[in-house]
Amino acid sequence: MSSNWVEVCAADDIDEEDVIRFDHEGRTFAVYRSPDDEYFATDGLCTHEHIHLADGLVMDDIIECPKHNGRFNYKTGQAKGAPVCVNLKTYPIKVEAGSVFIAIS
Amino acid sequence: MSHIVIVGAGECGARAAFALREKGFEGEISLIGAEPHLPYERPPLSKDGLAGAEPPKYVAGPDRYEEARIAVLTSVTVEAIDRRRKAVRLADGRSIDYDRLLLATGARPRPLPDAPENAERVRMLRTHADALGIRSALAPGRKLAIVGGGFVGLELAATARKLGAEVVLIEGLPRVLSRGVPEDIATIVTERHRQEGVEIICGARIAALEADDIGARVHFADGASRLADLIVVGIGAVPNTQLAEAAGILVENGIAVDETLRTSDPDIYAAGDCCSFPLSHYRGRRVRLEAWRNAQDQGTLVAANLMGAAELVASVPWFWSDQYELTLQIAGLADGAATTVRRDLGDGAFILFHLDGEGRLVAASGIGPGNAVARDIRLAEMLIAAGSRPDPTALSSPETKLKKLLAA
């Protein structure tokens, strides 16, 4: 399976312990910077009611949906309990020359 | 501990049942509901769920109850609690023994005194069946009169406009949303509805509702009246306390529970819309919340306590409403606030922070398109829970991240 690395933004465009929305070719992603300065990417929409997670709050390794507070571990995509029960898909991510890239297969 | 029986198969009861298994409870779980459906989410019923109608948005599919070994009894009414024998008696004559009992009986719509009992033309909204009934009467050009300018009435107005119905909303008080929503936000909501062609009449005194096979009519005290195809009454909810009361359990604006959600009977707990409980962040003030998240949070917490823990309710009240593209979110209780600070977030979105006389943040109310206010309201909720006294200047300037205030 070939991966297609897509440039998201400059690494500094995302604050530590924060998230941004990234739209690409009709798909939407959430791209995170953790408190310890690592980057992660998941599908952009909550698996409960298709809300953009990038409007939500990042706390440690958790993203919380802005609508109904469904929680996921954004590093693994794992759903952390009601009202969400379906995991988020995660994507490979890398930082090169000050830019963030995600691999969209 | 062998059998936990949950009366009330709504969001709260279902959440408690699953949480029992998540926390390792090995005994039997029975979840008893009067409606014919598995537990479903009620918030959509006045929103997209009404427009979309069938089926309801289930909390979980049947396979998940099976996996979790939760026996769900639908279309079953509990008639009485026999506290001495520790059993509940069902309407069909059966009796189920419990070791611990959870009352998650919810609330029902508050009826308008003397409203005609014409189920076709004068309705209320609480259940999926109610939503289907209202939906079937709404179509382009049909006239809907809504009595009550609370969340249910306003959300229903927005949904009915989307479906093309003509809507008049009638509120007895001088403005809509007077319970718990600041006037600046109510004004935005009112304006938005008027743009969509909803007629809002405030300060109205209704003399009578009248309905027959042909139509319905709202009669005002000043002699005026309005014709409608359908009247929906949305003037609040009353807690379902009858079972508890009949069993001699203490009731105080809801089934009275302590901070562990235990009733006056040590083997019986209550959670969600049906109970009143002390709020630790507000000096132990006793409240009853009719809110989706509260139902979930209390369902989760009470599961631990049914298993013998003594976890304390410590959440901050939180609720939301969707009308057109606007979402309103409120955390905390604003009554008792001494000052209000406004934070503008762009796109017309703003948050009002309410501080008490000692500078402590007690509530935050926000409105804006989509989820524009969500993140800051969530952070405000955490500031409230932390008992924080944030600098009002920092609250009012959007450049100051609330997360920084939380860390301070």
C-alpha cells in the first residue's frame, strides 16, 4: 500500500496541546501537537455525530468532542467511553524542515 | 451483590447499566423501561431527530446489551417498590427482586392546566412517539402554535420552520429562555427566529386552548385568539417521583439524594432528571437538572456507588441547544452572579462569564455558529470546578487563552 505524504502546515502553526482542522481532497482530518511536542493525526470527525473534533479541547493525550464531550486518545484513536464507542482512524505523521506531513493512504 | 435493578431505560439508566459492567460488576442487571424501544437519545427529538423521524438514535444496539448481559425489559411499567421484600412489582403482575435499586425514572412534560385532552391537535414532546406524532402534523403551510419559549419550544420552532410550517411561539414571561439564559443571548435567539419567519409573542396570557377535529385555537386573556393545525405545549418538565413517593422515599423537588446519589433508603439510588441533589460547587445547593450530560455523568457515577463505592457528585451543570446554525452552551449556574464579563470570539460568537461577589467564576454562557464557543465553555467549566477567580480582563480578551488561566 503506497502512502501519499501531504503537507499540512508549518510545525509552529499548531500550539502545544492543541489541534487544527485540515481538509484535503474532500476529506477532513484533525492534526494534533501533544504537550510533549509530538504530532499526531486522526480522522477529523467524531464517530458519534460527525462533529469536527478540531473545535474540541486537547488535554494531555485526549481530544474531547466539542458537542457531546465524547473522548478519544488521539495518539491511538481509541474511544474512551460513552457517548463514543467507535475508534478514530489515525494516520502516520512526520515533521520535516519545519513542516508537518501526514500520510493519507 | 447479585442483582441490580434499574427502573427507567433512558440515557441515564442505560449508561448506569453499561458502567456497571465496565467497572466489573458480575451480578445480574435488569433495565426496565415503559417505552417500546431500547434506550435512545432524547436531545435529537426536537432537532434533526424530529425532521428525520424514524428510527430513534439508540444509545447502543441490541448486541451490546447482550454482550454486557443486560436484561432489557421494554414496554414494562413498574407499579410499586416493596422496600421490605426488596422487590419491584411490574404492571403485568411479575415481581423482580433487587439487592440494589436505581431509580432513573426521568421527567415528563409539565401539562398546561386545563389543556384539552385532544391528542391529535394538542401535544407535548418527550418521547420518540411524541416526535413522530408532531412530525406527521408538520408540512409546508401547516400552522404550528408552540406554547413555551424554553429550549424544547425554540428548537421545535427551528425544526418546524425547516419543514416549512408556519410557526407562532407564545411565551408568558417578558422574554424567551428566562430560566438560566442571559438576556443578551435570548435576544440573539429571538432575532434569529424572527429572521426565519417565526412569530414570537412574549408576555402573553393564555386563557384557554381549544381543539376539535378541524383545528385548534389559542385564546388569549385579552380576547384575541390564534388558529393552528397543531399546538405543542413545552412549558418545562416535572420529575417522575410517584414510585418513590408511594414507597415512602424522601422527595424534595425530585427524588432527594445525597452527594453519592443515595436516596433515604440505603439500598435505593436515584440519578438523572428525576432526582434532586446537592451541588458541591455551589455550597451544597440542592438542584434538579434536566440535562443530557448530567444524565450520563450521574449514570456513570451511580454505577460505582451501587457497587459499594462512595463517589461524590462534583460535576458542573452543562447544557446546550441547537437552533438553525447557532449553538448555545452554558456551564454552571448564573443566578447569584454579581458581575458579567463578555468575550467576543468573532463571527458574532461570544461568551458571557458570570462572577460572584468574591470574583469566583460561577457560570459561562455562550452562543455562536457551529461549535464556536465549545472549547472556551469547556475550559470555563473546568475553571468553575477548580473554584477559580480569573482576572476579568483576561476573560474579556480573546488573545488570552483560557487554558493558561486554568494552569495559573
